Amino acid sequence: MNYKFDFKGKSVLITGAASGIGLETAKAFLENGADVYMTDYNGEAVAEKAKELFMEYPDSVVVAIKADNTKQEDIDGIVEAVKANTGRVDILVNNAGMAHSAYSVNESREDWGKVIDLNLTSQFFIAQKIATEFMIPQKSGRIVNTCSLGGILGIPSAAAYSASKGGVMQITKSLSCEWARFGITVNAVCPGFVETPLIKDEMANEKWMAYMNMRTPMRRLAKPEDISGAILFFSSDMASYITGSSLVIDGGFSAGS
């Protein structure tokens, strides 16, 4: 057993990689020797970040891919980009998603559909495609889905978001049962509130920040690196017998005040 992170020779696909948890996770895998594919709907941003990371890690393959994960043709395009480079995906970090807040009595069917489509449906179909094209033929793979504390706790004004993340927890369990026989593990990380662009408006609110710091036993929000370490663990040999699990990373928020 190798008790150090070593991803040399491994290819990692990270969705939503232009900022936040996705970007930090890309850095962490590159630091540990992996080749990294970074996808994001913001093509310019992900290309710029990939360029910066390649300058820092010139011995690794770093590929930026513009992709709207809600479009099957874009998912197919991700696969083609991989086949044109390393030709394999050993680890999928299913991270792309969106935040959404609305009182349930005001929720629109259109907004509900957008949240479910990106946060839940696209995660399933990306996992399906990557498993079919790469991991099942390889008889090995690691999939780490980004879930949320919102998939565990009821959060006011977040019915669509909570439903989408609760769904992520369930597909994590279902896929883990189906694909274990192919040497594929499927797990999820469930962050609490993380300092990322997704909650920039809330972070600008002093009263909200004061409440969150008081409500969280560790008295701070998470940082992206608090989440990326758990993703690397699930992706490593140390987690080879863990599948169908969801790890809460919330500074004690869900444990009590």
C-alpha cells in the first residue's frame, strides 16, 4: 500500500474547473503528478487557468475544454478531446454545478429545470459516458461527485438545489453498486459553505458572514483546499475499498451549533 498521493500516469477529468473547488482540485492533482483535463462552460476562463497551470507543471498534460455539461454533444466533445491526447480517464471529478435560491412559492418551472439539469442530470450522463468509453474497458476508475450539505439538510429557499444534490447522493450509491464489478469506485464529497464565486454575494453580506461564523463550530467557511484533499483521498489507492460513500466537509455545521 502506498500511503502517499501519487497520480503519475493517471489522467483526471475535472468539470467546472475554471474556479473554486474545481480549479483547486486541478492544482492538487498536478502537484501529485497527474495529467488533467479541465472543462468549464466559460471557455476563456478555463483556457487561461489551464495555460497558467501548464506553465507551473510543464511535465504534465493540461488540457482546457469548453463544455456545457447539459448538452450531450459537448459531453461527446470532451471524450473526443481526451482521445486526441492521453486517450484515457482514470479519475472523474464531477464538480460542475450552480447555486440557486428562491422561495418555493415563487420557484419557476424554468429555473427548477435548469438547476436539476446541471447539478444532477449532467452529472449522471457525464459519468455514464466516461465509464462507458474509458473506465469499464479499463476495468478501473474513480468517480468523485460533488454533492453538498444541501443534499442532506433542508435549506430554506433552496428546494431545487437541495433536490438536485440529494439526487447526486442517490446516483452515487446506485452507480457504485452497478460499477464495482468493473473496478470503479463512486463516492461523493458534501461540502458545506465554501469560499468560492458561487456564494460571493452572500460573503459580501456582513450579517450573513457573522451568522455563519457563529453557526459553524470551526468558526469559518471552508476553503477550496479543504475539499480538494478529500477528493484526492477518494481518488487514491487508500480509498480502493470505499464506494457509495458521501463525506460531509462542513466544519461541524451539521453536527450541531
